[in-house]
Amino acid sequence: MRNQATFGSRRPVETRFLRGFLALVLIGLGSLFPLPVLQAGDLFVSHFENVLGTGMELRVVAETQQSADEAESRALTEIDRLDAIFSTYSPQSEFSRWQQTTGDWKTVSPELFRVLAASETWQGATQGAFHPGAQRLSDVWKQAERRQQLPTEADLERVVAELKTAPWQLDETTSQARRVGRYPLTLNAIAKGEMIDLACRAARETPGVSAAFVKIGGDLRVCGDWTQPVTIRDPAHAGDSSRTLTIEIGDRGVATSGPVYRGFDIQGRRWSHLLDPRTGWPVRQLASATVVAPNARDADALATAFSVLEPAESLRLARQLEGVQCLLITPAGERFTTPGWSLMESLPEGSPVVLAQAGKAGAEKASKEVVDWNGGYELEVKLEINGADSGRRYRRPYVAVWVEDDEGYPVRTLALWVQRTGKGPRWIPDLKRWYKTDHLRQINEETDLVKTMSEPTRKPGEYKLVWDGTDHAGKVVPPGEYTIAIEAAREHGTYQIIRKKVKLGEEGVEEPLPGNQEIKSASLQYRKRAATSR
């Protein structure tokens, strides 16, 4: 198994299509990079939430806005159609209904038959490291976590013996499948890749579209004559944007698997959620496995298998497969790659897509000089962007976080999450208080913060910002009373603002802030800076 989202039928949450010139686009973590030369047309980018339980990014190169809109519609419709086939969340999906049958030959859809056949292929090629019955093991470990007691060897051996029975039989001449094994099955480690492939193809085949890109969670696919930079983060330093490498991907699929964010906590020890179907035990040899393959379906399955196999076994198999490259990173940081991997590595000349995003905003560069503010203090602002109600689409809010002095002057903007390409700038004035005070600031300062420090809108989740007590010019502000403001505005949504006056001097402050419809929660902590941050 791998870091899988439960397939469900909830509709995605849309942000906005962004129309921009091909020379420059703002996405990802807020860094600006010139894009590689693409085919004729404009680049349109959109983000969605609650797609297969995670986030989705769609990019298309299209001649018109109408073509881009149609590509979006086709991709989302295709995902909904395939979800009704592969979902393990819905008992009404084709796969769920077929799984309830045992011993009878059943005609299945071409899509389900193709994924069952691919699963069978990879189960054999990886000698069982990839197994659609690994859900049975996961259930055992979930029960162990609830009991806070490790599974017994006898329990694991019994399940491993079950998994040695073939999960199904296939008849290619009739496109029929027969359920054989009695253990629960899941296709999550391969079906998501198939869905990405078909959604990308649906977008690419839209009239007026020359290239498409679909990314859901840690898996992605590029379709068409387009080279897309993809940034991969060091799993041991997920919050450090300097510890990355970039590869160039054209008309391929990419998937990453690893135990960094999920696992089982038993008796004070964390065990990986990735389980070896051959032994029953959580894997320990890798921190992450990234695979590039001709399609996302195969990359998805191989990333799972390579997380289970020993690195030497994975490299040996990858070398036997046409068009497959991989990067394997151990918990100690050791890297193993196939011979062709280095040919894909490049400087981040394009607008990179981050496969393993940490979800942490406002991180300072390690090289930044540490200032002495009020005897070594710093102010941390935490906020959580609210998610949408289940089943409802919505656009991500624009958010501004800043500090005003006792006269209302904005001494420092800590975050400005907006969209500054296409039609995005027209909604920046909806951040009413920030927009007004920033115009006041520009009377004294010439810097345009929208151009110099704004970053893309953020998906729902928790974020942390740290202020070192300096203004926009880098000068340390004096102790005194300051107001921290958190403002959010959403097109066709609500406007919200949180303001809190605090005294910042020689004593620490810790204040929870009231949430609202856009900002679920927030807090302030004025504290001594940790010695390790120096």
C-alpha cells in the first residue's frame, strides 16, 4: 500500500482558471520562474480541493478561454466517471459491487478490466511487493494501533498466507473477471494513476488544447508536446525549500510514495503505513520512492512496490522496464537512482510543481541574518484556512496578514496570498483594509508588495508565519503596541477580518484569536527566539 486517498464521490472545490503569458507564471510556492517555450496558446492553471480526498492541479495550453474551460469540464467529468468505477468509498461503484461476488465470472467495464490486468502484471513483476490485497494487512495494523499492542507473528503469518491466494482470475477473450480471494481488495495504489492518465487525455483532446497536465496528490501526468519542471523535496527536510531537485518531464507520468506523513503509532513508536505483503511488517528501508514511467498508472504502482522492495531489487527491475526511471531516498538521506535519472535533472528554469509539499508558509531562508529584536524575541502567527462544505465547490480566498503600529501604519506585511496573473488582480482590492493601508504605505515607500512579495492562494490547511520585528526596509521596529491583522476575501464568498492589538516588548504574549467563515482559527505567540534558529 501507499499514501492513498480514499476514492469518493465528493465534487471538487475549484479555485480559478488563470490566464497568463507563457513567459511568466506565478504558482507553486510563490517563486517566479520563466516557463519553457510551449506550443502556441496561453497557459491556464486551476486548483481544486476534495478531488479523490486530496488536492488537484490542472494546467492546459489552450488557444482560448473557452477551450480551457471545456478542457477543465472534460477532465473533471472524466474523474467523476472513473470514480464511479474504481471507488472503494462508495458501495455502489462497479469495483465495490464486483468485489462482493465470489466464484462467478462477471463481465466488467474495459477500464476496470485494464486496471485489474495491470495490477496482476505488477504483482507478478514485483514478486508480491505490489498487492491489491494489502488492505487486509492495513486492517490488522489499524486494530493493533487501537489496542496499542503490536500484531503477533501468528496474526501476520496468517494474513500473509491469505494473500498468497490469487485475488482474481481474468479472461481476456470475454473481458470477464472472477473474484477468488476472500480478503478485501483496494486499487488505490494504481487506479488513481489510471484516472490521472485518462483525465489528462480528456483535457488534451479538447479542441484548441495542445498540452495538458494533471496532478492529484503526489501523482501527475503530462500529455502533449510539453516539458514540465517537477520539483521533488527531500523527505527528511520537507519544510526546507532549499533541499530540492528539479526534473524535466515530457509526456510521462510521475508518482511518489513514502511514509513521511502517515503511519501507525503504537506504544510510543511510529510504524510506516506502507506494509510489505510478503512479511506483514511495515517497511523501513526507504523514506521515499519517486518513479517516472510512460504513464501515471504504472508510475503509481511502481512507486508503491519500490517503497517495499530493497533498493537493489527496485533498480534491477526499473532497468528492465522501458521508459522507467526512479529516485530512491533512504531515511539516512542516501540516494539511489537509475542510470537515466540524471539526464532528467535540471535547474528550475520553469514553473516547478512540488510533489511533496510541506504545507508551511512564510519560511525564512537559512541564510537570512538574525536580528536582535527586543532582546531576542520573535512573533509567530498561526492561521488555518477553512475548507469548503462537503460537496460544494468554492474559490480559494485571498488572504493578507500584516502588522500595524499604534498609528495604523502598516510596518510589515507578513503574507499576501493572491492571484496576480490573468484576471486575478481585479479582486485584490477586496482585501479592503490591507489595500487601503498599503496605499498609505506607498506614499512613503515605493515598493509594490503585490509584485515583490505576493504568493499564490493557499489550499485549506494550517500555516505559520514568523515576524522578526523588522519593517519592509529591514529596520528593527521599537517596542510598543502593534495590531496584528488577518484579512480574507473570497469571490462569491465572504469578507472577514481579525484584528488583535498586542504589546510587544520585554514580556511574552500568547493569544488565541477568534475564527470565522474563512479563517477557521488563528493564534499569536510573542516569544524568545529559540537558540537553534540563530
